[in-house]
Amino acid sequence: MFELIDGGFAKLAAGGRFCLAGRRDRGVESYRRRLEAVFGNAEKVSRAGRLRAYVAYKQTGDPGVDPVDTRYAFVVADLPGGPYQFEARAGVFSRDGLDAGTRFLIEHMSVGVGDRVLDLGCGYGALGIVAARMASEGEVAMVDVDLRSVRCARANLAANGIAHAHAGVSDAFDGLSDARFDLILSNPPFHEGNATAHPFIDGAAAYLRPGGRLMMVVMRPGAYRRRMRRVFGRVEDTGMRDGYTVLCASRPGAP
């Protein structure tokens, strides 16, 4: 939010206004203070219960405080093909380091040198970038519904010298062409439950080549396992550790 306020100031013309509304118990007062620090003013224009609305006017050419820096940079050396340089930003999943679920899936995934791989819900790109190093003669697609995450993934592809992979915005499979994959990898947002589980699994069945595999790392695997069994006919638990489970299902047919 602070970054959005800073960016809003930079984009506004002189006299332009920044309008902000939110709940007192959801941080709006801290955002109001940032407005006041950046713009030099913040006027309350409305209230209703816990809701507050503020407006700030751009009166000078320069902000009252330095912009926030929301970048988090780190190196992960102990992964196949490493070391890797990653950068993420506030608002991106696991912004300050490799999360345990992603690491666990990387430890269990088997990627052929010529595989075509999809990193579904890529975040800043760790899964897809490691897969790209392993599939050195293949191709990797990385997609996420969040533009901020995709921008981080693109920057990390460049930082790690990966030329045979690309990242783009897609709500699950909606933004993909008619490409088919040998392997689909995903560390889905478990807090969204079936709302994410079903589209990811159902879509994977359509986008895998015969013999292609879907590998997911999940917590509370019941709903994912049931859906994968229903769609693919068979699902394997390939690893369990610290509450994480790696599930693998294959599309029937010879590769």
C-alpha cells in the first residue's frame, strides 16, 4: 500500500488527488499517515462505522518522504543447477526466501532434459526457473494471475540467464494457447481451497500430453487427492514432510 501511495503521487499532476478508503481495523490509519507524509496533507471526507475515506492533494512536485523500497533479494545455492538469484516484492508470495513447500516439490520433481514444462501459479518463478535449468533442451512456461508476481518472474529469468522460458499473466489456463506439456508443476494457494484446486486439476488434464504428469505440493491434501483421482483415475503420494504432500497424477496414454 505504501508503494501504491508513492506511485500515485508520482503519476498525479499538480493539484491531482489521491482518494483512499478502508477500515480502521484493516490498516487504513497507517495508510492515512503515509498519505500525509508523502502528500503533506490527508483530509477525512467520510466515515461509516469502522470505514474511513480520505483524500490527499498533490501540492508540490516532490514527495515529503523517500519512496519505500519493497524489493527482497536472496540467493539459493542448494537446488539443482544452482546457485539461483531471486528478487521478489511486497505482495508476492514468500517474498523473502524460498518457501518450504516449493523446496519440497523441487526435491521430488523429475524433469527430462527435453520436457515442455508449465509452472502454474509461478509467483516469482522459483519452480519454473529450476525446471528450466533441468530441461535445458526443452521449454518452460510460467503463469500467474498476479501481474506483480509475473514481473518478478521475468526479472528472475533474466537474472539467472534463462532464455528458453517465459512468464505471462493467466488466470489458471485461461491465458494459454493450445500448447501441451509433459509436466505441470504447482504450489497452489492452499488457503483458497477448492476454488483453486478444481480449476488447476481439471485444466491440467486438458493441457497435458498423453503420459504427461501433474505434480502439486499441498497442505491438507484430501480435496486435491480426491479431485486428481476423479480426473486422472489414479494419484500417487510421492512425498510427505512437515505437513506438505507432493501429489502426482499422469494423463493416460503413451507419451
